[in-house]
Amino acid sequence: MKWPRLWLLTVLVCVLSSCTRHENTAFNNAYQGYKALFIDAGRVVDTGNQNVSHSESQGYGMLFSVVAGDQQTFDSIWQWTQATLQRKDKLFSWRYVPCESADKNCIDDDNNASDGDLLIAWALLRAAAKWDEPRYQDEATNIIKAVETSLFYQSGDYHLLLPGEFGFIHQGEEKQAQDTVQINLSYWVFPAINALAKASNQPKRWQQLFDSGVSLINRARFGAHQLPPDWLGIKGETFTFEHTLSQDYGFNACRIPLHLAWAGVNAPNVYSAFLSWWKQGSVPATVNVVTGEAADYEMSAGMKTVADTVAYLINQQAVSFNQINRHTDYYSASLIMLSRVAVMDTTI
């Protein structure tokens, strides 16, 4: 008799469907709070950093609004981003500081930030698929081509993503000396890289970027806790902290394990150091991977949610999402929302 098997399959489908509906409702509720607190007429406001906006915040806002199915807000964020931050080469100036003119004149640094570029292109691709809008696809394609032109860099056998077009390649002082390239491994947004590869006419280059990122994360482990830093110099295939902005594992690098797990990376031992770090009773927000000096304050609610989410994605441990309220700053709230999207994307 086949009906018991069919009955079980029907029950399983219903359970999964119910779980998906619950996740969608919970996400949309969280999104409404995020929207009310941080999105102002298309500008996503970094409340923990003097109310600036940047390409990262705009990319996160676009991603969350498309997942929520809120096309009106998506369009308002994209229109503000396009009008205010997008450069002629289709990449985005990375920081906007509020000023009286409330336009491009408020940009205090015209350099781009590649994580923001990837996030914006990814959100546009998702929007094109969700709402069947070719114009979003066309805009994403323009950004992808600009990234390929200006931000891909090879050092030894590694295919790197420059954090920005300018200021991250330091020429060797001696005639034959190799350049030192400063990278930020949290800018490898692996699920976005997968999506952009499919939309590119050079998918092999994106796969090389993906593979190099995983390899670098596996190698770039320092200190007693064997954690990767926020910023790292690479000369050929040798690591250095010369010219780097920081020696900390912290607010940038905390995203690395989430990006990996979200993309289904299952490299041997890639998560073990993160899991060990998070098992401490009171986990510092940052730690210097060279000196071992740790911050005297704990991880934010968003960082704690990332830790829970990674444990869920790789070990199916229970996950709970911290609430977003008026006491939550922009970045912590964004990590919470990002974690929710990761779970939704990886749930059957």
C-alpha cells in the first residue's frame, strides 16, 4: 500500500509550508521595525555612526525590502542610491554625511566599498527575479561589469576583491618588490558572489574569487583563538599587517562565518574557531589577533544573532533572533536582519 508514504509526504509538505509561512511573517514583522527605525525617504541611516549613510547600508536596505516584497520601499532606496551615491563608472561612493544640500555634495569620500557594490547588485538581481523587472537586471549587469573591471586583482595564485578602487594597493619600495594589497575578507559576500557569477559573462572569474576567498579565510587565522582579522595585507601569497587599518577580529569579520554558511561552504574546520570563540561565557566584541587584547564590552545583539544563526545553519542548533527596537543601532539590526534572510534562503 502506498497511501501511508503519500500521507507522510503530505504531512511533511504541510509542516515545511507552515514553517516557511511562519518565517515570512516573522521576517516581515522585523522588517517593519527596521524600516521605521532606519529608512528615511530612501536613505538607510547608520544611527550608530553619526547618522551617515553608505553603500553597505543602502545595499542591506534594498536586500531586506526585496525579501519583504516591499517594492515601493525598494524603489525609493534604489532611486536615492542611484541619484546620490552612484558614480559614472556604475560603482558607488561609499559614504554620505548629512549636510544642508542633502545631495551628492554630502559625499565626503568618493571611493567605493566593494561589499556595498556587491550587495546592491545582488539586491537588484533578486528584485528583477521577484518582480519580473528587466530594468533591475540591466542595472545589476552594469555594476557587475564595473566590479570586474575595477575591483578584481590577482596576487600570486589568489584572486582578490579590492575593498575599494583606490588606496588598497601599496607598491613595494624596492624595484622588484611585490605590492602589498589590503583586503577585507568580510567583503566576500559568498551568496552574492554566487548570484553575480550566474548573471556575469565571466562566471569563471567569480568562481575563482569565491574559491580564493574560502582559501584565504582558512589560512588567515591568527592568535590563540585562530580567528581571521577584519583587515589583512597580502604580498604575493604572504600575509602581513603592514598598512592595514586594524589587527582586530570584530565588527567586520563577524560576518565571515555567516557568509560562508549561507553559501553552503563546508570546508574542513572552517567554522571550528568561530564556534569555540562564541562558546565563552562573555564574548568580547573585538579581539586583536596579534596581541590578544580584547574589548571590554560584549558582542552586540546582532553579533550574537550571527553566532546563533551560524550554529543553526551548520549544526541545526536552535536559533533565536534578537528583537529590533529603538535601542538597537543600525549595524546590529542589520546583522539580525541579515541572519533572518540567511535562514530563509537556506530553508527548504
